[in-house]
Amino acid sequence: MGSTHNSVMDSEFVVTCPYCGEAVEIYLEPDVRGTLVQDCEVCCNPWTVRVSGRGDDRVIQVSRTDE
């Protein structure tokens, strides 16, 4: 499972694609929590993105949608 705890800014995160292994920057609104699906900008495969926590304590986990 690819995941990140590296916040570029409050709403921008660098995640590693669980399919192609590329580092991709994603933007998430500050109030977003829960689970959503987003496609990789590099290989176009869909990720399951899990967002937990608030503010500077947000944790983003990215996994394959077929797991």
C-alpha cells in the first residue's frame, strides 16, 4: 500500500502510486476526510485514497482499488 505523511502544504500531498511507483502530488481540500477514488496522473490507474485526521495531523493512504 502506498501512503504519505508528507504534507507539501496544508492541502497538497506527495503520494506514491501503488501501480507505477511514481511520486505524484495531489490536492485535497482541508475539510476532506474519508475515502475517495482518484486516478494516477502518470499511469491513469485508480487509487483508493483514505484521508484521516485534521489540519497538520492529516494522514493520506493510497492503495490499489483492486485490493
